[in-house]
Amino acid sequence: NGALFENMAWFGLRSLRLRQNITGFLVPTQTEEEGTVFLGDLQEGRYQVATLGARGSYTLGRSVAKRYHEVSAGYALRHDTGRTELVRLRDRLDVPYARDFDRTFGITNVAGWVRAQSEVADWLVLRAGLRLDTFDFGVRDLNQPEEDTDGERLPEQTLSAGGTAWNPRASAIVRLPYELRWTTAYGRGTRSTEAAALSNTENAPFANSDQVETGLKWNWRGEGRALRLQGSYVYAFVARDIIFDPSAGRNILIGASDRHALLFQGRYTEQERLDVLLNLGWAQAT
């Protein structure tokens, strides 16, 4: 009674071959072949990965003095292994003439978390949690130069790295008159670094995102009808943000960013005959 134990395991395969020319024919590409210019930046990317994962949680809830309290703990496991490569193609006959990268990789993520929720008053609910993520990276670069400043070398190199990230989260829900709810929340998220950007045995850097959100929600119910309105303001700081680069054909690091957003949602339902949903959003990132 009052307890829930959940576990799930999963496995996935993904294979992708993508040919693209983001800049079109507006940007000529000069190659190392003297006097040869190709139009655009036609490229072909190949990505194959196998993923194995599991996650689970245990939740225990109790009512004390007519107020509900809940404690949860959980884990998450994931391992990815695969190969990714990107080559440049001539605009005539699609012949490859350069290789941007060619890597095999293995990435393991192990995480554990705890969370608590408490109805401390009739008008106030508090929630807090903490998640610990650990990452282990193994990368084999197959596209290294065959010569460096010290002489000839093999065109491949293997590196290993790891890292740990702590991600807290907290929120407060205030029950106001007329079915209004005011929620304020803070959380930190983590995006693991690109494996190819690591150095051997280094403590891997992560892209942390601190986010604060506050907003109001209002619910109304009648005979077979319901209306829900909610609006919120969101602020996020991303320590190592990314942006799409058309000439590179992929996301690249650009440093830190600030993001502001205003969000609104309205939904009206009438029995099973009508369901109308409206979403409006404004965002600015610097």
C-alpha cells in the first residue's frame, strides 16, 4: 500500500546515412587540388549505434495528519557503442575528396537520484531532488594525420575520459483562491560533452544549464466541459551552448548563453466532441 516499484530495460539500433548541402551553391569550396573549385559543401554523414539501457525507481507515499508526503529513489543505466564519420563530396558524380572525421566510440552513463515531496500546509507543496550522473568515454579516432612534427605516425589514436555531474531540482506549488496555482521551480540539467572534443584521461567538461521558471495555472470544470489556462516566464543560463554551423554541417560550441522565454497555453474540452489547444511562445537567446 502506498508503494510503487518500477523497472524497465531497453535496447535500440540506429543506422543513418545523410547527404546534405546546407549552403547550397552560394559558397564555393577550394580543395587542395590546384585550380579545383567545387560548388557548395556537399557532404555525407554516416552514423551507426547500438544502445542498451535500464532504469527503475521506488516510490513510497504516506498521508500524515491528512497531508500527503512522498519519497522516491531511482537509477538509470545507458551504454552506447557505434561509429560516426563525415566526408565531403564533389558536386560532380558525388565523389568523396576529403574526410572531416571517422571515429568509433563507446559511452557509458550511470545515474542515481532521490526526490521528496511534502504537503507542508493546505496551501503549499514543496518538492526537491538531486541526481548524480557519471559518464565514461572511449573514442578511437581513425582519421589522424600520418605525419606530425616528430615524424611519421599511425593515422589513429585512442583516448579515454570520464566525468561526474550533480543536478539539483526544487519547486514550490502555492494554492491560491479561485482554483489558481502558482508554481516556481529551479533545476540544473547536464549535456555530456562531444566525445571527439576530449583529451585522454581528462575530467570531462559538461554543458550545465541552470533554469528558473515561475507561472500561474487556472482550471475550471463544468458539466462535461473543462478550461485550463497557464502562463509562465522561463530563464535559462547555458554554460557551453551550441549553434548550428551551415559550413560545418553540424552543431558547434559557441560559449555561454542567456535565454528568456514567455509561454502561454490554453485548452478547452467539451465531453468527447471538442478539444481545442492553443500554445503561444516568445523566446530570446543571447
